[in-house]
Amino acid sequence: QVQLVESGGGLVQPGGSLRLSCTASGTVIFSITFMRWYRQAPGKEREVVAGIRSGNSTNYLDSVKGRFTIYKDNANNTVYRQMNNPKAWDTAVYYCYAPRGFWGQGTQVTVSP
């Protein structure tokens, strides 16, 4: 059974930085075809923020390009999402996702002065 555990959320000021982690158990991430970070803001639908494939190619939501970076550490079985220069509209619960419907529990990120 695959389990994904996110960590690293919290309060961050605009212009600051924050890194989220998603650690997998029950599988090895280097063998997974892709992993994604999603987010869901209050009153809005869940949306894909960033994705990374097994070959390390990445893709991003247009509004986060140049500010967010997704990368993985196979040795630690962890996928990261680095957030630089966050904006107020980045406030949301962030979720890690692996293929076949595996989700993490979510971690809250609040961007506020």
C-alpha cells in the first residue's frame, strides 16, 4: 500500500520561501512514472501545480512558473516543491499525488504578511 506524507507547510510572508516535502512509503519513487503537487484554495477546485516524471522532466501551472520548483530525491524517496516569492493567491492546502489515486493528507500553506 502506497502512503504519501506531506510536511513543511505553514505561514510564509510574501516574497519569502517555503519548501514542501512528500515522502513515499510502500513504493520507490524512482520507479513511479510521475508525481504531482496539487493545491486547493477555499471555494475553488483542486488544481495541478507541478509535476515531475521519472526522467525528471517537469511541468508547471502557468501562474507558478519561475517561482515554484519540483524535484525529487530518490535516495530519500521524497518529492519536494520549493516555493519562492509566494503570493497571497498561493494560499491553499497542498497535496502530493502518485498514480493510481494515491494522495497525501495535505498540508496548509498560508501566504500573509
